[in-house]
Amino acid sequence: MATFSDTGWLLLITLIKIAVVVLVMLTSIAYLTWLERKVVAHIQSRWGPYLVGYSGLMQPLADGLKFILKEDIVPLEVDTIVYWLAPFLALTLAFLSIAVIPFGESFTIHGRTIFFQITDLNVGLLFVFAVTSLGVYSVALAGWSSNSKYPLLGGLRSSAQMISYELSLGLAVVGVLMMAGTLSLRGIVDSQSGFWHIAGVNTFLPHWNIFVQPVGFLVYFTAAVADTNRVPFDLPEGESELVGGYHTEYSSMKFAMFFMSEYANMITVSCLATILFFGGWHGPVFGPYVLRVLLPVFWFCFKLFCFLFFYIWMRGTLPRFRYDQLMAFGWKFLLPLGLLNVLATSFVVARISSP
Amino acid sequence: MVPLSHVLALSVTLFVIGAAGFVFRKNIITVFMCIELMLNAVNLAFIGFSRYLGNLDGQLFAFFVIVVAAAEAAVGLAIIIALYRNRESLNIEDLDSMKL
Amino acid sequence: MTVGARHGVPVRIETNLVPLFYIFGALAVVAALSVVAQRMPVHSALSLIVVLCSLAVVYLLLGAEFVAVIQVIVYAGAIMVLFVFVIMLLNAGRETPSHRSRMAHWLGAPLVAAFLLEVLFAIWRQFPAGASHAAAAVDAGPAAIGHLLFRNYVLPFEVTSILILVAILGAVVLAKKEF
């Protein structure tokens, strides 16, 4: 072990981090489905799953088993390569964007500092957007390769919706970037430490970007909900309009992959919302060293959970947009609002930082 | 470090493959995609030279090439759609009404 | 080569990442051949996306991290989406065989190979492998590119924005159904 080089340690630690993150993500996705079914059920005055395990907690396991054992029906005349590629692409991209998300501070073992992040790129935020824009392909190709009209229409509608709202998503974070001065996600969280001081007086409000970028946050969250195809923007999956949308012709494990990728995307944009607007892992920290290391991770997961609960709450409460209303809202309201936000923020930042 | 000649060799290989596709293929969308391949090969050459001369201007030019390629792709595909509406064919051999 | 960064400060690791260039370069060449050789345009488009992403990795290896990510976001994530949409909407199927001369078809590939070898030879003469050592690594982060873009190149930047506006108008007018 004495001759194990720096590169070797870096590789080993990164592999362990990847294994931990993938395991935690898979478990979170599985239990997010349980949470969604329970919360939507209680909103609708019914119980949700309660038979399998205490309060239905083993339901995701049962669902997973069902998906694996189900018959895999492949329609005739599908474009085989593209048909099999689409769900794998969706799942891979959904997991790829987690690689740059920081979950907490760092801890030191044997003089080696380990960060709670797989890798910190100095263009980390752009990397997440790059992976999101590649995610459009999985939807469009799934719809096209199914060789059937409802999936084709659903796939085209869904991918058009995704690329329209990606623009507003990118614009909404420009205000945050102007204030943080860096594209690295860890750097953006670090710029939100401490408290807001107005004219030298400590206001005891945390230095989170939500207090100075409320419009940016609203634009970001709306665009994120639309980008992940969730209610109220989930027309491409609406059963009464398009049967199942782009995943109509998929069965068993491939359908489960689309399902998992939708929840993974939800988790990713909620992580980003926490990091960009709510201070990431900043929160009250006290106690011995172990607690100081784990409390930031706990605060991050708590804020993440609040966002996911809000997503599920919206699903149980709101009706869905019609498609032309959806596209008009994205292009004619959200995009100009994002641009105005960038304009206003740049004026204020230039005024404050001018000598 | 990667020698400059290797970067340029990759760039030239991609460019020649793109040029060959541009000349030999018959579907107009595939021809357009070979044009994009050639543009990317040129971008690689720009980035390679930027690295070896320590100058950021090459990267900036590659950035402009990407932006202009986006504008060109939008207009080119709109032209292809208009052509398809008139000719019902995506074969460039059917676009010969100006031939003698 | 800088691997990883703690918000903008490069961390230097003594790893040899040069083999990655050859791996992704070979992947780019194979995918480019696939773009040219596939019969269905959708498969060509997918192969072109593979070329774009492997070129993005090569740009990263050459120190151009901002251009690499922009390549994926704009080129692979927007322009190619446009291509894929048009292919799906026009229902482009298999290519019909050509009714031109077969001899041109069979003479073509060797001529292309000969041209490629000729240009590679010219490059090898101009830049012998041993004699090229790179200049010092320049910080190519978004801040540096932004400085250059908005100071030295602000005129091309503004002209490009007008160009994009004209392209949008042109595309809408050309693709409209009724006049």
C-alpha cells in the first residue's frame, strides 16, 4: 500500500463514490415511487399501497420483481437498434448528471481530503445542461422507433416540449451565475455561505440566492417541471390523449428504465434547485466531528426531499396544460421573463460592483 | 502530450470522410450531415492549433463556427422541407430541373 | 493535464491521459465512417451524434473545456435534434439505389483513400512528430473566453446574433405551409 500512487488512490476513491451514489440513487428512485403513490393517495383521500410490508414499504421491491418477470413484448417492424438504445440512453444520461452534484462538505481521513462529490468540474453546471439536452434523444427515438402513431406523436410532442423549456432553464440560472461568478457547483454553493448583511447589519437571513433571485427561482422551477415531463406539463404521457405517449410500445424492463429515468431526472433538477437557490448543504452545524461532517449532507437531503414532496404535491393537485397552452407559456411568457430577469440582475450587479 | 501532427491527422481524416460522403451519398439529409462532419473536422484543427500556440483565439473561432453551423442547419433544413413539399423526394438526383 | 478542479483551481494529477485521445479519435473515425455508410438517415444521425460527443472529449483533452461543453449542448443537443426531427417528420427511409455509372462508384473509394494518404503525408512532412511541443497551458475556462469574446471579438459576437435572427426568420418563412 505504501507504493500505491496518488492516481491509484484517486481512482479507488472515485470508484467507491460512484458505487455509493449509484446505490443510493437506485434506492431513492424506488422509494420515490412509493412516496408518490402514498402522497397522491392521501391527497385523494385513499390509502395507497399498504399490503406489501408495513405501510406498503416493500411495494417497490414487488414492483421491481414484477417488471423483471413480465413478458417482454417487442412489436413487429421496429427499428431494433434504436428501439433498444432509447431506454438505456435515458437511464445512462439520468445517472450521468449526478456525477457533478455536491452533497456535502468534505472530510479528512489519513491526511487525505475526500469531497462529497464524484468530481467537481469548473464547468459543472454546463455539464448538467449538456446531459439534459442529450436526454431529448431518448424520448424522440423511443417514439419514432416504436413504429406506431401514438408513440410517434407523443415522442415528438414530448421532445419539442423538452427543448423549448431547456432554454428558459438555462436563462434562469444566468442570474445566479452572475452573482456566484463561477460555473462550478461547489463554488456556487460556497458563494451562499454566511448571512445577508444590509449596510453592515447582520439580518440573520442565510446568504441563499432565493432571497435575491425569486423570479429566477420561479422560472427555473417551472421550466424544470416542464423539462421532466411532470404535471402540470405531462400531456405527452396523458392516457386520455395519447395512450402512453412515447413509452406505449415498451414493456417490462425497458418501460421500467423510462420510469426510473423520469424519477432520476426529477431528483437531478431538485438537487440543482437546492444548490443554485437554497444554499446546497448550508444549515445549522454543531457537535463533534462526525456530526459536523454528516449534518450538511442531512440538510442537503432534507431540502431535496422538500422539493420532491412539492413535485408530488403538484401531481396530486393540478390539472394538466393543453399542448398549445404549454408551448405558448414556454415561449411567450417564461422565456421573456427569464430574459428580463437576466437584464435586471445584470444592471443591479453592475451597479453594486462598480467602483 | 499529443503531437500536433496527430491532431491534424484526425482532423484531416474526418474531413476527407465527410467530403467523400458529401460526394457519394444521394439522400439530401445525409449530404447535409456530411457537411456538418466537415465543419467539425475544421473545429478540431482550430482547437488543436489553439492548444499548440497557447492562444485562445482558436477556441473562440471554433465557438463561432458552432454558432454559424446552427444558423446554417436551421435554414438548410427549412429549405429541405420546402423542397420535399414540392418534389416528394429526398434524392438529390431528382433535383435536376435546371439541368440542360 | 488538469483532472478535476476545486471550483476553478486546477488540480494537477500526474496521469497520462494521452491514450484517451487515441481511443476517442478512433471512435470518432469509426462513427464518421458509419455516418457515410449507413443506409437509413436516422442511423447516420445517431452516428454523427457519437462523432460530436467523442470530439467533445478530444477537445477536453486539448484543454478546451468550455468549447467541449458548448459542442455537446449546442451541436449534439440542439442542431442534431433539429436533424432528427426533420428526418422523422419527412419519414426519410432507406436510400434508393443510384442510377448513375457503376464505374464512378467503384473508382471512388480508392481515389478517396489516395487523397487521404496524400494529405496525411503532407502533414507528416510539415509537422514531424518529435519537433512539436505545446505552449504553456492557457486557462481556457469560461471567464477567459468571456473576456476575449466581449473585448476583442465583440463585433463578430453582435454580427452573429443578427445572423441567428435572420436565420430564424428565414427558416420560419421557408418552412411555412401556406403563403
